[in-house]
Amino acid sequence: MSSGKVSGLAGPEILVWLIDDDSFFSFLFQKIVPGSLSEHSEVWCSSSGSQALLRYDLLQAQSSGVPDLIFIDINMPIMDGWELLAELNVRFEKKLTNPDVYIISSSITQEDRKRAQAVPFVRDYITKPVDWRELCCWIREKATHRVLSP
């Protein structure tokens, strides 16, 4: 699956987006993850599902493409990750190229894992606490695959 980015155009090589209400985890994500990506990549964080939808819709209105990798926490107030996934599903149905979406959660229940597996565009389920070195290697691998895929 192609990231939809074209060499030579302005914009990040890879855009990684975390949607999580845990400000400490988001802070660490923004400080640690960029070191595993190219200098032209970007890491965004949104603290709620509703904030993320507004930003996604703004990207679409500006024809700015979509993020390459999205990490979503499922346990958030106001709009939880499941509600966000349902909203993204509606938006993704209209697109030929969609981001790779990953659940990143402290929930270890099999019910949540099965529910995530039922969402067609969710690629994997990552459990917190994370091993930052392992997560960065994993993100670098996925990002590289997105850039190199035709």
C-alpha cells in the first residue's frame, strides 16, 4: 500500500500520528519516536478522538493526504478509540489509500483484541507499557515499508 507521497513535493516523508489522552505517554512518544525516523518525517499527537477527527477532516479539505501510521488508544474520555475507529471507517471508505492503523492500549483483554481484529484497517494491537526501543524499531520498519511500497 502506497503512502500517497511523491518525492520532491513539500511535506513529511512519513507522518506518524498518536491519538491518546495520556499526556505523559504522548510526551514520550513525541520525544522518542522521531529519532527512529528520517529527518523529514513528522510525529503528531492528538489528545482526543474528536480532536483527531477535526484534524483529519482539515487534512482532507486541504488535500494534504493522510498520515502513514496512526496509533490509537481505545480508552479515552468523550470519544473513545472504538468510536474514533467507527468514524474513521466512514471516512476511509471513500479513499483508495488509507493509513495503517494500530491500537496502542493498556487494555489486555481478549475481548478488546478480538474487537480490534474485526476492524479491517487495524493492522495490530500493541499493549502498554511499551518497550520504547522495540516500538521505535517496529515503527521504523513499518515506515520504511510504507515509503518503499509502490
